[in-house]
Amino acid sequence: MSTSSLVRPGLTTAIIGHLPAIKSRLRKKVPLLSFQDVRRARIPFYEALASELYEGGCPNAAFLMLQLIEFEHDHVPPTSDPAIEEKRLKNSKNLLNFLYKSLRAAEGHKNEQRYADEVEHLLMIGRSFLDDERKRWIARQFFLIALDRCEDCQLEGSRIGTLGKYYYGSFLLEEEILDEAVQMLESAEGWARGKSWPLDEGKGIFGSQLLIGEIYHKLFLAYSAMCERYKLTDAKQFDLYIQLSHEAAIKSNLDAVLCESYIKYGDFQLDQGNHREALNCYKQASKKARSINALDKVCKLNIRMAAAHRSLNEMKDCEFLLRNVDNMTVDNRKSECYAELQLLNGEIHFWNGRLPEALEAFNEARDVYKHLQIESKMIQACCFAALAAGETHFGQYAKLVKKVEFQGPISDNESLFKLLRWNVDNVPFW
């Protein structure tokens, strides 16, 4: 739903107007609705609320009501079905009654010059609409209003101002508006860095340490999303954002975030050929995974560490880790962790010239990935199995599998996918 036609209400500047102007503006909407359109019945309801707000000294809230009816007129399909209209009117009443009370409270704080409380209340209103996809446009409006009020009232750098940027940056991140999200969260981080704010448990507001940790968490997610954007198009930007995301994760001091980041950064180092650095990252990730009892991650990290040890020709350490993984998966031979174990076992057998053992391991990995419906990994296992079976026309693809997979899902390569669907005897691999 587009919000381009929605003008934000004037909570940042005084609105010059009178009660008759509100009524006149509402009445002008009536001729735009056909005589049969049951939405006409809403006009008195909107008018009553807007008038009461205006007369109660809340002109900004009154004008917001006008914005809502204009937005609804532009974007809600007309209906002549009384049952549908009755439901819509009920929903509208619930929404407007909530806004009526909330906006009166916010404007009360403004009139009494309690500006931090006003901004906090505006943020509360915005956050209350986040869980309803149809009303997220309202959340955006209130976040923007709150940020404007911070600027008007010189609240930049304050705890409530930082919260405003954090909430709006998080909202933009969820909406995948990445450039603005990064800018907003970096600004919040700049305001929060080095500050010492007490935790106000009564109001549920973050203290400085909790807030800065959450900001770095969101920055990690934003930078990681930027990595995905540039993964296939700009190596320099990808390198920049993988570094920034890892730095943000470290500063967050959150074990779950650190675990995920060390895995991603380790994979990046491995792709760069920095096997020792990758191994150190995987070790750190394993510690964090154990601290949060993420046993599946521990299992997969053992495989990554085994692969790094193999690249460093430290086969004793590699074999020890592989035995650990085999023991961890003994009760579940259909897990992704077991498939990864077999894929690595197959590679080790292959490079040591044990082709029958390699083929068996690759086929077992393929079967598990097929069971789990992980298509790209299934294709990888098929590719290596074909190479191990001596089907040379697959070999040129198999040698590029890992590089291609780092750049994007293998199944995106249409010609490779079609070739792998059939072997030389025209028998499907799966």
C-alpha cells in the first residue's frame, strides 16, 4: 500500500485553523462518494472525533483524522455491501478510538513541555502498529513524527532521541530499505556510544548498555543484508560490509550474534584461502554456540573446522573432529549435519584416490539433501558423485562447484541445472 499521498500531520509545527475549517474539509469528501456508497455513513463519525479533539485543544490530532479519511478514500476499495461496511466501520472505530486517546496524551505532554515524554508516547503509538502488516504505514508516520519532534525540541543525542532512531532504523531494516536503515542505525550508534543512561524498568526503556548492544545487533543484520546485495555484483563492497558486520557483532557482545558472525566471517576467510584465520573464527563460533546450547551449530562447526584442518594438512585433528560429528549424528542419519559430514568424507576419499568410497559418501549426502529438500546442496553432491564415477563431462562443472556456490545458489545456473538432471544414460539423478 503506497503512502506517497499521505501527508504527515502537523505535530511539529502549529496548525492554523478553526473548527469550521475541519467540518468544511470533511463535507468536501462527501460528494466524492457515490450516493450508494455506504462509506458516506462514516463522515459523521470522523467529524465527531475530529471536532472533539479540536475543541479539546488537540488540533494536530484532529487533522490526523482528516489525513486518515483521505487515505482511506484513496486506497480502500468502495463497497455497497452493508456487512462489509459494518466490519470496516467497527475496525475504523477501534483504530480511531485508540488514536483519539493516544494523541490526546501525546499532545498533553507537548502542551506541558514534557517533550521527552511526548516523543516516548509517539514511539509507543508507532510500535503498537508494527505487528499488523496493513497498519505498518501508520507506524512509519509516527516514527517520523517522533524524530521531527526530537529535532524541534533539541533532543538529539538524548536517550529518547537515540531510541527513536533505533526503532525507525529497525523498521526500515524489516522493510528492506537498507541504505536508509544503515544510515539511521549508524546515527543511533553515534549518539549512544560512550553514554551512560540508567535503565528505566518502569517505562521499559533500554539503559545505555542494553541499547548500544541492540543497536550493534541491528547494524550486524543491516550490514549482513548489504553483503547479500553486493555478493554477486561488487567484491569490494562485499568485503567492506563483511568486515563491518563482523565488527558490529563483536561490539554487540551478544553470544548468538557473535556465533553467527564468526561462522560467516570464517566462511569468508576460507574462500579467501586464509585457512588458519578461518579455523580460528570457527573455534570462536563453536565456543559461542556451546554457550547458547546450539548443538546443531556445534556439529556443523566441527565439520567446518575439520575442513580447515584438512586444508592445512592437519589430518589428525581433522579425523578427530569427524569422529565427533559421526558420534553426534548417530541417532539421526537424515540430518543436514550428517549430510555435510558425508560430503566432506567424500571429498577426502576422492582426493586420496578412493573413488568407490567417495562415490558412496557423495550418494549418501545426496539422498539426505534430497530428503531435506535442500536443492543446491543436492546438486553439489550429485556433481561430485558424477566426477567420482568418472563421468568426465561433469568434471569441468564439479571443479567449479564451491566457487560457484559461494557466488550464488548453484540452481540459479540454468544450464548446469539442466545438465545435472540427467546422466549419460538419461537416468535422473533424483
